[in-house]
Amino acid sequence: MIEMLEKGPRLAKAQNAEVGASKFCPGCGHGMILKTLAQTIDELELNDKAIFGCDIGCSLLSWNYMNVDTVQTHHGRTTPVIYGVTRANPDLVGIAYMGDGGGLAIGSQHLVNAAVRSENLLIIVANNTNYGMTGGQMSPTTMPGQKTETTPYGRDCDVTGRPAKGAEMVASIADPDKSFVARASVSNLRKLKSTFKKALKNVDMGGFSFVEVLSVCPLNWRTNNVQTWDRLKTMEEFFEVKEFVQREGLE
Amino acid sequence: MTTKHKAITVNDVAKGKADWHLYTDYCKGCGLCIVKCPKKCLNWSKEVGIYQTPAVEPNRDECIGCGTCELVCPDNAIRVEKK
Amino acid sequence: MARTRIVLAGEGGQGVQSIAKILVEAGYEAGKEILYIPNFGVEQRGGVSIAFCQIADEKIGEPRFSKGDIVIMLSDRAIDRCCTYVNENSTVIYDSSVCTKKPVCNAKNIISVEANKIANEQLSARVFNIIVLGVLLSATNVLELSDIKNAMEMALGKKFDAKPELRELNYKALEMGMGLIQKAGV
Amino acid sequence: MVKKLITQDTRMFLTGNEVIAYAANAAEAEFMYGYPITPQNEIMHTWCKLLPKTEAGFLQTEDEISAGFSTIGGILAGKRAFTATAGPGNVIMQDAQSMAEMMRIPFVCAVMQRGGPSTATVIYAQQETRLTCFGGNGEGFRIVYSTAGHQDLYDYMIKAFNTAWKYKFPTFMLADGYQGKMREPVTLYDPASRGIKMVPTETTLGGANGTRPVNHVRNTFNLEEELMEVLDQYQAEFDRISPEIEEYLEYKADDAEILIIAHGIVARSAMTAVDELRAKGIKAGLFRPITLRPLAVKPLRAAVKRAKQVLFTESANGQLAQMVLEKIYGLTTPYSTLFKMGVGVTGDDIVQKVESMVKEPATV
């Protein structure tokens, strides 16, 4: 039954209610990650402190998604822009949001050095194993055998090397006394929220946080709803979902 | 000023304990909620979403109003109102 | 308009820039217009090191000049590099106890000094560059000995205070350097 | 609030890089982001050495990409932030500089030119003129001051901050390795003592606390027309403010038969040459554009029109000349060139060239 309701969709305060439907494709993981992030910002009451930065690639479509001050930057450069912000104003809680290309390929030097220096921000890498906006090319995290536009016969690891494991890499260089490093998945958004909570609390305490979120890209994967969740399950077998580094006293 | 929101509404799910709404201006018809539903009671609807693709709606008798579909929806299209 | 253009060239590590700094600092403190460019290459150590110094009474225009009034060459490589800064108005001074050859260029005069030998035999290898500074002071004849001594105090005063005999050694080196040019009669 | 070190006129004997750090402090700059590259390094060194006294901030980044982008972050957070670079560092910082153009960020950068292309020399050149004016994948919505010595470095570094924050176009102080590394006397002063008021900064990210709507700063456009509408507006604004920004210097150019056009430190050699030539009875003069973006086109055309011949001289292969020639289109004054790529131009060089032009006039 179609009705005209007074109440609209249940949005977090940290979500921009004015834009209506998001710009993401049907079934895109970004929507799940971002709404969970927004809910976490609400629950930790960080709405006035949070600064959101997004990259290019699909993540740029979130340039007006959040109801917090936002900057949409350039390929892989969200990390330096946001730590530039928090270096200048350490009271802010900086969030740099990007895809696996922005985080682990074109912006990887920023990720590595931000982790080494324990820059005060949360870096979120939405890992959907391909470059979405540019049309579904191989990314650093493309799974062995996975077909993409630049690996039309499946990713051959003998030629391309093995998929990058971002969270493990960051965990191996992050300062355990200042950092929170985890991998989560959009298959469990309650768990994702508790992961974001720790990550943001750590940033609010002056620390460095990195969360890789296993995400989905039904459009470029060419998967239906059932296949999409199945593919995510396979990814979770390959990319271990867990907390790798957690500074003491963080709950 | 109040804007009204067009929605597919299934009232009195979960033995009358909840109302189920889907905002058609938000639903993109991805169907991810269908797979996640613990009761497997969501189905494609005759109504369409923002991209003129089928939206979804629950079988009133089977739906337990648990809110999993609302949680998982990437686009905030679903609202399960517990009474 | 009085302007003295100096090219001072040697091997990295010979202390060329150190004495150039003392010279220009002395000039600045004496109220002169100064423009000093240290030539700096990609090698942190070991290349040819050149200091371009100008001391003038009026505001200096060009930062780099084509020909020097005084061109000092402290190694074979410095000779190879710096003949280009010499013309018929230049005085060339080279250290014949370091260089194995004589500069071949059309200069007003070419003077050989043995600063390195004197340093090693009579004073200390460490004050080689200060002897050269003395040479330079005499050859340019635009600054007073007291100006240079004041600038040396600014640069090396702490070392001198810790080891007073160093002050004496450096002053002696400075005076011996000046004497070398006076002997040559420039 | 940073502490200002220079409260009264102070004559000092400094390297240019030191002057720039002092000037940034005098301009109340609060944060520097930087990455080592010769011949810029001593700007950072001096800035860092002064930090306990200035209470300003510094971040050494992982590369110039980050130095540029984190500077943008600092500026968006409301700080008077700046960076400095040179050569290949300037090349990779174009990424950030382009974004600063697109977002109208009051980005301030000191460029200490070195030899190019690529690594080349760490010493000196004027080969980043085109890059600094028109780098990136855009239209050159930038303001560029070209300095010619230490007093300029001090004056224009202070001015760069005010120009940037007033007009919201990225602003560059284009200098070079000679100016960075050389020492000459300079008078440092408190800008207030010259009637210069620093333009207040504005905060884009953070600190809203419900007092204003949230800001969504973007760099991306969906439609061609959407982009053009924005850029047309930028161009119109750039044209409108240009007369307020344009600066140039003429030296004995009024009656010059041979007009030398040079910028930066080469213009200083040209002044030496003009004096020598005049002493020999040759009527030479200098037109020195101080702003390369925007160029002071009207006085430039007037000076060129008055002259019988023009000489372009640069430590590059005509990067300024190309920009000028486009702006003097239609004038028929013949010109000659003295280009020394990556090498200093001396007064003697120019004197010889002009003398040859007197003997054998230019025909182009």
C-alpha cells in the first residue's frame, strides 16, 4: 500500500538530509559504510568536531553526504589534506575516506607515512577489489582470478603480484601505543559500528586509526543480490576480518 | 513546511507490533535486504523505486519486524517503526 | 663606484666557504654593501667549491659577475674551473704548494703563494684557509684587519675562548697570509 | 596566535631563505608544511629553528604532494599556512596547486627555482616560470610575484599572504637558488609599521558548532557547463582584480632605444648593464614585470612601443618572452634574445649583447 508519510527516512544527524537519495549505484557498499559512520559520529557526539574528507573515485560521490564540514580532494590526497587539517587544529576529529585505489595505490605513500608518524586521523579504506568509477579495473586488492576490465581473463598473481593486504601492512608499521588498526566488513554493520567507535575514540584521544572495510560493488562485479553477498563471503575468507592493533585503554 | 514522503507501507507486521515502510524515492532496488532477511520474507514489489526498478516489501504474516532490512539498506530507504 | 669582485675556489673541505663567510661578515659589519653567493652543487663534500663575493660602497646590481677582480685558486680543479672568471684586469692567486700546474690565463698578474706548505710546516694544517683569508685581505685591500678579526671572533669566538692558543694561532696565520701578498708586492 | 619576532626595523645580513622564513613570521604565518629540496631547504631550517620563539607549527611531510595538500588542509582549518619548494618538487606539487586553483584556496608557496628539466642542477635557473604561472591541468588562475633580491623576498612574501587571502587565488613568490642561497643586507620590519594590515584568515573546516551551515567543499563537477560556469566566473574575477595586483618596475625606460625585458634576479643584472651602457652613450632601459601573473600589459605595451629594439634575457629559453610576446601582439618593435638555460646572466653578458644589437639591429 502506497502512503504519503510525515516521517521521512531514519537518518543520522551526521547525514545530510537535504540531498535525498545518495549518488551511489544500487547496492553500493559506500552507502552502508557511510551511514554507519554517520551513526557512530552521532553516538559519540562528535558532530561538531568531525571533519570528513573524501577522495576521487566513487568515494567523491559522498562530497555532500555527511552533515559535517566536508572537503572532496584529489586522487589519494585525502590523507594529507585531512592530517593537514588536524595538524593545524588538533581539536578536530579528522576522517579521510577513500577506496582501495586511493588508499593502497595512488595514495599509498601518504597512508604509510601517516601510519608511521601516527598522524591524528581516521583513514577509512572501502575495499571493493576494483576501481569502480573508472569502469572496474584491477586494483591492488583485486582477488586472485578475479575478472576486471584490465584482467579480463582473471587476475594472474604471477604477473600482477598478490592482492595488497592494507590492514596487515598498516598494522606492521603503526605505533601500538597510539594506533587502532582493523578490518571490518559491510556484512556485519553492527560490528562495523563498534569498530568505527573504537577508531574514532582513538582519534579523539589524539591517535591514528585505520579501518579497511570490505565492501561490495554489484555494478562492476556484475553480481545480483545473492551473488554479491556470496562474493563478500569469499573476500572475508581471503582478507581476515579482525582488529590488528588496539592501543591500551580503548574500548 | 512539511514534506511528505511517498512510501510502501505494510502496517502491523510482527503480529501488530511494528509498521514497515519503504521510501520509494530512496530505494534503488538492489535487493541486498532480501538476502539478509532472517525470515526470508522480503520479496520484489509491484511498486518501483527511484530508478523505476522493483522495490521490495515483506510478507506481513512472516515479517517479525526485526529491522535487519533497515540496518542493511545502503540508502536508508527502509524504516521499521516499532509500536 | 668601488666594487670588488672576488672568486674564491678550492676543493670541498678546504674551508673556502668558511673564510668567504668571515670576509663578507666583516664587510657587512664595516658598513659595506655585500653580495655573497656560495656555489653549491649536488655533492655535499668533495666537489670544487666556489664563493662569489662582492664588496662595494653602493647597492650591488648583478648577483653573478663574469670576471673577478681577485680570483683565488686553491687546487688543480679550481684552476680548470675558474680561468673563465679571469680577464686582463684580474689578479689571479693560486697555491703552488697544492696545485701541480700554473694557471694559464690572460690576467693582470698571476701570483703564487704557498699557504698550504706554510700551514703544514710552520703553523698547523687546520689554519690553511685562514692564511688564504690573510692573502685575500691584503689582495683586496678594502677591509681593515680589525674588521676581519671581529668577524673571526663572531664565527670562532667560542672555540677561541675554550682554547685561547687557537686565537693566537689564527691571528698568526692571518698575518702570515697578509705578508705573502705584501712580499709579492701587489 | 604566533609571536612576531621583528617588532622594529632591523638591518640584517642574511641568506634569502632565512629572509623568507622571517617574512612569513612577520606576516603572522602560523604553519609551514614542507619537504626537503635544494635550494629551498633553509626556509624550513630557519622556520624550525625559530619555532620555540614564534610558537608556530611545522610538519615535514613525505613528499611535495603531501606538502601541497596538507598546506591546503591547514588553510581550510583556518590557519595562515604556507609551503616552499623547487624544481622537481614544484612539478609534483602541481597536483595540489591545481586543486588550490579549483577550490580558490589562499595557498602561498615560495618557489626557489633550480635548473631543469628533471633533477638538473640544485643551483639556479628561471625555468619554473611557465610552470609556476600555468602549471597543472588548468588555466593559470594564480598570482605570481617574481623577486629580485632580499628586500623583495621580505616585502613580497608578506604581500603574498595578503594577496592570497584577499583574492583567494593561489599566490606564489617566484625566486631562485641564487636568491635563496646568497647573502646580502636586508631591512626587516613589522608590516604594521608600514601600514600593512594582515588580511584576516577564514575557517572552512571545523568550528561551526551549529553557528553556520556545514561546508561541502568540492573539486568535482558533473557537467561540462557546470564547470564552465564556475571557470568563467573565476576568469572574470581574475580579470577584474588584475589591475589592483599588477606590478612592474621601469629603469631608465622612458627614453630607452633598447628596452631590456627581464624578470627576477636577471633584471638586477640588467640594471647593472643599463648603467654601463648609458655610460657608453647607449640609451638602454629596463622593463621588469614584478607580477608575471597577471602581467602589467598596458605599461608593457607602451614601453615596447616607445623603444626601437627589445632584448629578452632570461636564465631560461624564453619562458617569460613567450608570455610577453603574446601580450604585445600587433606591435612591430623588433626583438633579440639572450637566453642562458639554467645559468646566471651577468651584466657583462647583457652589455655585450646590447652592443651587438646597436651594431647590427634586430630584424625579428
